[in-house]
Amino acid sequence: MLLTAACGGTGSASDTVENNVVDVVARGLTFEAPDAVPAGWTTFRFRNESAMTHFALIERLPEGIGIEHQQVDVAPIFQEGMNLLAAGDTDAAMAAFGTLPEWFGQVVFLGGPGLLAPGRTAETAVYLEPGTYLLECYVKTGGVFHSYNPDPATFGMVHEFTVTGAPADTTAPGAALELTLSSERGIVMAGAPVVGQHTVAVRFADQAVHENFVGHDVHLARLTDTTDIDALAAWMDWTRPGGLETPAPVEFVGGVNEMPAGTTGYFTIRLEPGRYAWIAEVPDPASKGMLTVFTVPSGDGGGTDVGRDRHPPPLEREAD
């Protein structure tokens, strides 16, 4: 079962958002984050101060839906389905998933900080319109999703926040590296991954619902000489009993969670010499072109970011 630590989101970490930078802290199975966030381009600075790998998926909820609906009507169904999958009863699991509420199909997934190892910090920038949102982590521990809590008196690892105000005429970050994600070509990288700090633009050319019911995204894994790439690929499928289960098989250093077609998210990383992999949270990512191993050579490549350029709101489809 879930760890007995208190779960859910709190309004601490930093209740004040300055310069459109939102501080999000993971402690145990808890998010600490502000309850109100300004509209427009916003950077989520995610610090993982827990002993587990987490991510912070941003979800825009339909009007009239809040954290209580997600915890009562959605989280228990996914946990029931996962329990049935682990027991080998796929038909019953699919029947359970079929009882999800109609409003769940209207949730819009808008990126947020990707998988992050304990003790690390990552920054991800996305464009948000006014509305009600959730941060969610559904990594598993002991077969239980972090966003599910069997204790009805407390929430799982979710945090509700409101985006307020008219979107300001803000600018998107400049980017030294670009990734383009698509169902046809997988993950395509433009730019040289050299030593240094970089902002990476992640452009979603399209989006699709994959066999594990989620869209494609991208996470950056730091590899070692003993990393089992096949085991890493299998771990990315949450529908497997060992999928997205802590501890993670690699050290994750950030990324951008699922976003709609035509949108762009950004994340900032500091690359050290070594082997890395871009990988998506989809079943068999290698066959989809969504597992790419690359090497950062030794030496200072001067990987500095370019200046900030004006950019259209990413909810508008980009020109081909």
C-alpha cells in the first residue's frame, strides 16, 4: 500500500509567484506549490526533495471540476485497473477503465516538469490560459500510483491551482536545442548536445493516444555503463506491473510531459559529459522512434542559451 506519510498538495513552498516562476517542491508523496498562478508563459521550477523519482504533469480541468472529482472519480478507477492488470486480468481492467467519468475525456494535458531523480531540480516553461489546473504525479511505489491514496481523508500526490488574469504579452524562452515529437518520426533533435546549460524547445508536431492511454512526451535519462536500455524502455509503460515503479532504473534529469498537437514546451538542463537518452512514456518506445541514445563529449561546448524571442501562444497550431 501507499507509504503512511501524509499525501496531497499544500499551498506552501512559495505562495508568491515572482517573474512568472512557480516553485514546486516534492517531499515524500506531497507537492508544495502555490494555489494561484498568473496566466501566460510560466516557468515551473521543480525541486525533488523526496527519495523517489517524480514528475509534475500539468492538467487543465473542465469547468466545474476540481481536485475532489479527480480523487473520487478517477484515481480509484486507475488504481483498480492497475491492480487487475497486475493480476493478469486484462479484460476486467479494461472494463474498469471504461467506467471513467465523461469529463475525464475533456482534461487537457499541458506539459510540466518531466521525470526527475531525487535531489535534482528542473525547470519547465509552458503557456497557460486562465482556468483550474492540477499537478499530478502517477509514478508508482509498491504498485500504487502516487496520485492515489486509499485513505479517503487525504489526497494523493495532486495539487490544485488556479491560473488567473489575462495572459500577458510575455515571451517564450529562446532555445539552444530543439526536439520535435511526432507519431511518424518519433523524437528528432536539432542542435548539438554539448557540455553546458541549455534550454530545450520541445515541439509537439502531433499527438496520439498510445496503448497505455497517454500521449507522447519526452524525458531525459542519464545512462551509465551498466544501464539496461531494454529494461528502461519497458519501465516507461505504466500498464506493466513494474512500469513507472520506484526506484527508477536510471537517473532522470527532466523533460516535458504530454502536450497537445501544435504546442511547445521548454525545459532547462545542464549537460555533463556522458551518455544520455531521450525517451517517451509509451510502450516499446524504440519501435516508435521515441528512444534516442546520444553522447555529450568532454569539453566545454559553450552550450549557452540564445536570447528570448517573441513566440505565439503555444495553444495555437504552429505553421508547417
